Amino acid sequence: MNYYLPEQCLTFDTTLEHTHGVDGKVLMETAGRSCARVIQSVVTDKSKPFLILCGPGHNGGDGCVIARVLVDAGYRNISVIHFLNGKKNPKSSSVTYHAALLQKLNIEYTVSQIGDFDQFESKAIPGCICIDAIFGVGVRPDFDPFWLSLFDWVNQHATYTLSIDHPSGFSARDGAPVTHPHVQPNVTCSIGFPKFAHSTHYGKTACGVVHQCDAGFPKSWVDQVRPYAKGLNASTVRPLLKAPHPHDHKNKLGHVAILAGSENMPGALKMVVKAALSMGVGKVSVVGEPETLAHFQKVLEPEAMYIPLNSKIIETLKDHKVSSCVVGPGLKVSHLDQIVLNLLGQSDLPIILDAEVFYSLYAEQVIEKADKASHVAWIGHLGEQSAFFEAESPELFFSESMTIFDEWIQKLPNHVWLRKGTGSVVVSRSGRFLNESGNVGLATGGSGDVLAGMIGALAARLPLLDAVCASVFIHGHVADDLQESGAPVTPSACLAKLPSTLKKLQKE
């Protein structure tokens, strides 16, 4: 699936109507009917009371269509409140048309003046099923107290809520958290284009269950619009996953070096090593200070080899024919910042940076020291990445992160950023990629260590972007397989499940 921004959706609507001559009333009818089908599938009891709240714009027109279709389908208890400035007609002729059609039916239809909350409350129905057709993606989150009170009323008094196209009051562009009230629906009926904001981190929670609703857009025209992000799913990732050839050997399958773990956190290193081996890498070497390596030898898999950490680490890795390097998970070493900066000063070896690295460096250091041709994947959650960029908070960083990553990649074009979390996003010079797998079970200490090892293994034989995209999807897919089977989603369980999930994806 591809994902789009609000401005892309609005531009497309305008182009259809004004350039291609598609009647806006027809588009509104198609969208409203598509949403009504979702509503009928979710609410099958036709005697339930519905309150449809229609805003002054196109979303309100969709709400008018929905009300008419539900009445035609036999729903008997429908009330519509249309928020307008006084008794004026809506600005859009399409909305005016559908509002007029609705008023010809035996439906309780009330125009409520914007700003008069008492007037609204006198007509509102507590305990209703609420259809939020107030605002769509075209409205920026700058709302006066009337609208905020309205959103609060919906959240407090509706027994079940469905938002049309987008939850009113929530950030439509990127799904960033908002400090003011917004409608919190059980279901969102996303019209036309899948929205990027609905599938990332906070948006997944804010939108409830998202249903994609057809708006009647011709597919050939939709395909001409470049998506803001492409989805990572089985069909997009499978071509990257070639099963081992019978003539493959360990050197052809890559050699990953891992600088991770500590005496107090040996489990982090163990999970990185095990994940890399499970992904089919040819060789794994652990890099560390001599006294630490002696400790690791007692707890690690016998397949692991050892490379002492020294001042000439780049030359040492080249001598061992290392093809990728993972740095960070559970790591406690002195002068970590200098070690990483040295690694970033070369362009031959793909580097995967995770966890502790984000707290040992600052963005300006890296921009200044890194080789402009270096190949680096930055793997972190909001807390780690906001610390690295010295943001005021993870929430503020979230809303700015796509712009920050884009600006970074303009300076270091071979770098890849992975913002981990619900709806993980990969950002590179080739575009953005939104992961469609995974669940909350991955929010467990050690899950990131498994992912880092997976990326390191694939980066030893694939382009770095492909390695990150494939790994983040497979990691989430493993968690989904475990959840579906009723098993706990833990890092150890993911490691045990990884080989069978990988094999299944390669065969399908």
C-alpha cells in the first residue's frame, strides 16, 4: 500500500474536478456510500440512535450522503446536526446539493450555528453512535474553544464513534500528538488515498481501526501521484529475500562484526549474534576489549569469533574481510564516541548504529566528521533519536523527524534512518517506507537487539536500505505470527520463530 499527505489528497480532488471535469457531487456520493457500507458492517442493529455531526466543509457533505444511505438501508433513528455560520448554505455547491437532498427525507436535520455550544447541546443525543463528519484532512489543527468543546462532548457522550476520513482535531499531516482535545474514534473511514498520519506511531492509536473507503478515483490517475511513503509488506519485501543457493559458502553469505554488550548486559550481545546467525549470515565476529571478550566467550554461541578492539579498528575489520558492522546494543565501552566517529570516517563498510550510540554522540559531531560517502543505518526509537538531535521532547521530535531526516540525507546521502515504534518508518534518499507489520509486543527490552542483528546480517550481502526495510518487516511479521498463535511476544520467542517465518516468506 502507498501512503499520502493531506495536501496530495486535496490537490488530487481539485485536479479531478477542475482539470478533468469530474463532478464533485458524484465523488461525494461515492465516498459517502463507501463509508456507509463500513458503518453498516460495524453497526448491524438498525434501531440504534445515530447522531451525525456534519462540519461546514466537504466532510459535512460526506456526512449528509451517509445519513441518506443509512435511512435507505433501514436505519430508523438518524439525527443530523450540520454546523454552519448562521442559516447560510455551505460554501461548496456539492455539499449544498447533498444537504438539500437529505432535507427532502423524513430525517431530523438541524442547522447549528458555529460557536453556539448551548444550541448544539440542546439537540445532541447522549448515548448515541456518533458519526464524526466535522473536519477532514484539509483542516489544520488550530481550533477555537467551540470545536474543542464539541470534540470533548463526542468523547464523553457517544457510546461508539466513527470518524469520516480523519478524526476531527487530530494532526492530519504526520499523525503527531496534539495537546488539545480531538475526537477519539473506534473506527476511521479513510476516503480515497491511504493517509500517512493514520499508520504511524500516535496515529495508529488516535484513529482506531482504519477502513479504506473508495472515492471513485480512476486507478490510472492515482498511479500518477508519487506517494509520500511506500508500504513494507510481504509483497514488497519478498523479492529481497533470496533463499541460499546450493553453491553458496560462508564467505559469500557475508561477515558481520558486532560491537555490543557489556559484562552487565551480555544478553544484548547474545541476541544480536543469534539474530544475525538466524538470518543466514556466513560469519559473525564479536568486537571488544580483551577482558570483555574473555567474559563473552563463556556465554555466546560457539559460532561466534572474536576481534580485539584496538586503535586501528578499521584496518582490523578490513583484514578480517568484515562486510558489515553493528555497533551499540547494550554497549558499555570507554571512548565510544571516538570509535564510532572513526568508523564513520570511512565509506567501504556498512555501519548499523543503535541504542547507546545515540547517547554518546550529537548530530553536529557526525555531520562534521563522517565521510560523505559513508553507508550508515541509524536504528532508534523516539527517545534515542530525540536525545541525539537534542530535541526538547520525543513528542516534538516526532512532528519534525521527517524533515530532520530529509535534511540529514541531503548532507550524507547514503545514510538510512529507521524511526522505530508503532508504524516504524524508514527514510532514505530513495524515499520513505512505512512498515505494515508488528504489534505492541515488540515494545520489550531486547527486541531492538534482535532487529539490529537481523539488519547487520542482511547488510553483509544486500544494499543497506534493502537490509533495513526487509529486516524491519520480517521482525514485525515474526511478532504477528507469535501473537496470532497466542504465544508471548518476547525477544527470545522472536529469535526462536525467526527461521521458520523467514523460510515461509522466501517460499511464498
